[in-house]
Amino acid sequence: MNYMQLGATLFIPASHKRLEEIVCQNKYPHLKSLVIDFEDGLEESHFESAMQNINSILTNITTNSLLTFIRAKNAQHLSELLQLSHIDNITGFVLAKFSLNNAETYLSLLSSTNHVIMPSIEGEELFNHQKLYALKKIIMTNKHKILLVRFGLEDMLRQLSLRRECDESIFDLSAPASVLGNFIATFKSAGFAVSGGVYPCYRDKDGFIKDVKKH
């Protein structure tokens, strides 16, 4: 699979009331890829009901052209998801808060599956070149399964106590641009595709266009 097949990926909470309609491509027929989010996008009180609902939804995507991923909350949650009877119907997983503390556990759980992987690096490794390099070495052992490496843009801004306006490019902010540049150099030089951060400004394209032109 080529990462370009993803197009513009839609993240949607696992508790969304129209999730099944979206997964079956009845609501957004031209959507190329979808991430069902059990992490930031899901309130804790909705977790159990979302888990009960997800397997019945998965039965409907056996012949679906939509590339469907689940963003697992943590390694324990990933282990639970892998026990679902229809889990092989999804394309792969986004691994939330992928770090030196959980990387090997995450990858071990998926070593015998056909799922593709998108690690999402969101923590202190973003700011430490040695730790980021160590994480890259771990990921290299599973390079054939890695579709791309995701950058936790909003997490980075939160840790820097920064926010950007919708008409700003992330590359115009000096500290974030430096962190992002190091991330791109670390993984692109090893042959990995790198995703842009989630863009939160749904009604304003100016900042997004600036990011694309400068990336």
C-alpha cells in the first residue's frame, strides 16, 4: 500500500452516532481513509459502549474500498481490539502516544497480523534527538508494516504552551518548525513517509495551504 492512497484522512470519535453510516461510505462516498478514534476524540464515559458497537460495525466493511484504521488508546486496548472477531476487516492501526516505553509492546502485538501501522509520536521524544533516533531504530525492525509515521502536532503545541491561528503556517513558528524539521529529517532520511498534523480549522484553509506549500 502507498501512503498517497490515504488522501485526506478523517478522524472520527468511536462513539460518533453516525459512525456506521460513515464507515459504509453512505455519508461521505468520496472519502478515501478514516481513523476511528478511541483516544483523544473519545470521552472516557463512552469507551465501553463504543467497544460494544465497533465489532458489529466491522462486519460491514468486508468489501468496502474505504481504508479504515482504528486509533488504539494504548497497548492494552490494542490487545483487546485484536480479539474482536472481525478485526481483520480493517486496514490497520494508529498507535497513540507511541514512545520508547511502549513501542516494542505495540509492535510485538501486531507482528503476526496483516495490519499496516501508523505510529503516532506525541511525547517527549519529539524534543530529544537521541530518543527520537532510538525510536526510529525500533520502528526500523518493522519497516515493511509501517505505512507512515505520524507527528503529534497538537500535542507538541500543547507541550510548548503554544497555539497557532488558523491563518498561520506551523513553519512560521520558530520552535515548532525546529521540532518538526528534526522529525522530518530523522524519519524521511530512513525512507519513512511522514504525515502532517491533524488540521483543526475546518472553515479556514489559509493556514493549511501555507503548510502544504512550505512542507
